[in-house]
Amino acid sequence: MSSLPAFLEARRSIRSYLPESVPRDLIDTWIEAACIAPAPHHSRPWRFVAIDSDTSKEDLANGMGERWRRDLTADGVDAALIDSLIEKSHRTIIGAP
């Protein structure tokens, strides 16, 4: 028998999204809830950004891809694999509602 609560055991990573947009008031509610999470020394070391335009998603995907490419290249990952990983990440980000 596991000692973890059921909601933690049921946690999963989302790899694909439904096409419907999430209402902005719901996003704001989730961000407010996240802001009251415990943090060391009340530091609140996180930042949240709600991206609501295709241009912003494209900018985010490109910026993340460039940084990830630099990191993977520095780690000696094969260039073809890097291209594949970044393309998949790019599709995931711009495919989100």
C-alpha cells in the first residue's frame, strides 16, 4: 500500500491539449492559488505569464528552442536528435490553446 495521497499518484504530464481555450478568469484563479503555495523564507521564487496570442506562443517556442538547443549542443547531443526534440517542443507549445 502506498503512503502517497491518491491525487499525487494520479498526477500525470499533459502532452497534448484540447483545442478549447481556458477562460481567463479560471487561469487567474489558478495563479492566485499557486501564489499562496509555501516558499522558502516567503521568497515566492516563481513567476507566471498568461500567454493568450499566437504571436506570443510562437515567441515563447522560439526562445525556449534556442536556449534548449544551446544546452543540448553543450551537452554533446547529436544535432539530428536536437532538431527532432526542438521541433516536437515547438509543435506542443504553439498547439496549446
